[in-house]
Amino acid sequence: MKPSLLAKKIGFYAMIIIVWQGLDSADIWPDNIFPSPVDVVEDLAYGVADASLFYGIGTSILRLIIGLTIAIAGGLVLGIFMARVETVNQTIGSLVLGLQSIPSIAWVPLAILWFGLTDTGIIFVVVIGAIFAVTINTYTGVKNINPSYIEAARNMGAKEGQLITSILIPAAFPFIISGFKQGWAFAWRGVIGAELLFSFLGLGFLLNVGRQLNDVSQVIAIMIVIMGIGILVDGVVFKKIEDKVMTRWGLR
Amino acid sequence: MGKLESRNIEKYFIHDGKPLKTLDGIDLNVEDGEFVCIVGPSGCGKTTFLRIAAGLEKPDEGQILLDNQPLNNTGPDRIMVFQEGALFPWLNVQDNVEYGLKIAGIPKEKRNQISHRYLDMMQLTQFATSYTYQLSTGMKQRVAIARALVMEPDVLLMDEPFAALDAQTRDLLLVEMQLIWQKTKKTIVFVTHNVAEAVMLGTRVLVFTHRPGRIKKEFKIDYKRPRISEDENLLPYQQKILAELRPEVKK
């Protein structure tokens, strides 16, 4: 009998934990540098018990949602403009490509100077980190629309405004959703990165606290939480949307 | 009404940096309620002519008139049925069919009422909530035709709508198309490269020349309806048209 996918996964992660525990038991490194899985779980349990973990998660996710929402709205508008107006593409389009090559963390100094150590500063970093991925994917999506869709819609009386909402966005949606997915990935990195440097609540802040207290198990615990949220959003939220879109648009 | 006139339509395309004449003075009167088929070799500009009539492309010379009014834009008075249907995959069958009505701001109840009538006519009622990926090619073309009919256009412009269908489905749709035409009394301009199809459908068949496209000859098909593909009496028409068409295809 072939082992199921779930069984394989469980086996794999169980193995990692066993090896980890084995390395810890071998006492090669001191405990304060290389904690055991139990230490990390204990640390997570502390975080749950005093709710500081939930507070951290909630703060980070709130910043992510606000930033990503702004980035998605802005990226959609910018991407559609670039795809429909050649001059906008030739001018702003080249700038967008350039800006996208700047890692979002590189915006942090500017954000601190402009906004101080505030929520707004962190959200600024998230928006800047995510907006260009949404823009570029939206642009590509709109450029790749089957021209017959647009012609059929115009033929049936659609004006440019109606065209955007009723044809351009839905027709480009398979691309736009990859833009959202990339945007979310950049945004999540941006949130954590910015929080580390801003040191102003959130999961990134908890990471920094762990470092300042020399608490390696807290650092690892928070990293696991960050990864867990990433897996959840990618593997559950986006996978569901993507599956539906791919099927309905006839892409598989 | 739906009297479509084409006056001296000329069209050039740029090919390798040089203008290439595609349409060379198309003069044509399509009377209200006529079913005109255009056949021609591929690249003769028959689709381009249809697109110009639909207002999706501008002619370099000449004019299209609908009921004596010159036209210079696309609009729901002349609805085009595309070769591959151009159905919207993100909408289900009913929403596809209602698209043009929704754009025009017609309230939901009224939309449903109209779309049900045409879904019923095209035998699509049980597929109303299906998405296009769940439909066969023949079904998709039915939806495309229903979507065009709900607009109640003066003129229906059809660009090889049955080209991708298997023979059985095509025969079926060719008969249905005649019934729909008889029922709705629409003016139809139908482009195809299939002579048998043109003879079955058309009250008149126009043969286009090889590029640059001109009307080479026209044939009146006075024969009872609905015509079926096995009917041998249609063969002489086909042969006459083929005799005109063959030299053009070989050019």
C-alpha cells in the first residue's frame, strides 16, 4: 500500500523533530544556543497562556491586511492604467519595474524618517513591498486578455468604465490572483522585517525581544509561527481561490 | 428595421511596412430580413468586412449605413457572433446571455424574463447555471447565438460560427439557424468558407475574390426551408458557387 500524502508529511516532520531532539540530547551545543523542541513548545505555550502571542499575531496580521488592501487597490488601478494607456506604460511602467527591484526592507529607513516609529510607517513599508507585484501581474493579465472578450463587450454596448469592472478585471483574474499571492508574500516579509527594525509590537517585535533576552527558543517559536501563518495563507486561502479560478477559466 | 448598406468599403493593412489592400470597394445592399452568406478563400477579407460592418474596425474608404444612417462606431444594433464564441468564462450561461442587457441597465427581473425566452429557444435552459468549461463546442455556440439574440439587434453578423463544430452538430445547428431566422426575421450576414453551409442558410450567397477582396459574383438561392444538408437539389447551387470560388482559392 502506498502511504498517503498526509502520512508522508507527518512522517517527515516527525523525523525532523526526532533528529532535532537527538541533536539536543547529544549535548553538542549548550541549551541556551540550541534549545530542544520541548523548550520551543513550552515557549509557545507561555505565549498562548499570557496571550502575548495572539496579540503579536493579531497586530502583525492587522498591519498586513491594511497594507495589502491598499496595495491591491493601488496595484489594480496602476496595472490597468498601464495596460490601457501606452504613455502610462512607457513612463510609470519603467519606474514600477525599477522600484520593484528594491527590497521592501530597504524602505524602512525612509519610512522611519517620514512617519516615525508608528503603525503608519510599517504599513507604508508593506504597501510599497506589495503594490508593484500586484501592478505588474495586473498589467500582464490585462495585456493577455483574449481581444474577442473586449470586442464582444464593446459590441454589446459596454463603455470604458463598464469594460474595466465587467471584463478587464474578471478576464485578467487568473493573473491578478498571482499578483495577490506574490503581493501577500512580499507584504508578509515586509511586515515582519519592518517590525524587527521599528520594534513596535507584532511578531517581528517579539522576535527582536527574543534576541535581546538571548532567548533562542522564543526566537525559534516565533519563526515557526511566522512560517505556520505563511503555510496557512498560501496552502489554504490562495490554493482554494486558485483552484476555483483555474477550473472556471478553463485553464486546466 | 435592419437594412445594411456598404458603400465602396476599402481597407488596407500594413504588411512588412507596406500597405496591403485587403478590401477593394465592397458595395452591398442587404435588405431587411435578408440572410446573406459571404464565401471566399481565406485571407480574402470577408472577416474584415464583417468587423467593419460591426464597427470593430474602421474602413479606409467608404461607409456602412444602417437604415440609411451612416455608422462609425460599434453598437448593439449590429451584434457579432465570433468564430470561437468569445463567451466569458467567469460568467455562467445565463449571465453570459444577459451580459448586454445588464450593461444596458435593464433590471434583473426583466433580464431574466428575456434571457429565459432565448435560452429556451436555443434549448439551453437546463444549462443556465453551467460554466463554459462544462459545455461542448456546439453548446458554446448556442450560448453565443442566444447572447446575440437577446440584444434584439437589427443585424446579426456571424463570423464562421460553426467552423469548429463536428459535422453532426453543425448540421443540427444549420437547421436551427434557419428556424431562428424565420422566427425572428433578423437581417443576417454570415461569413463562412464552407459552400454547403452558405447554400443551406443564405437567401443570397456572395463570392469574394482572393485578396484584395471584391464581390465576384452573387447567387440567389430560391429554395424551400428548412434546407437539410443531404438534400441533393442543393448540389447544383453548390457546384455553381464552387466553380466561381475554386480559381480564387488557387490564386
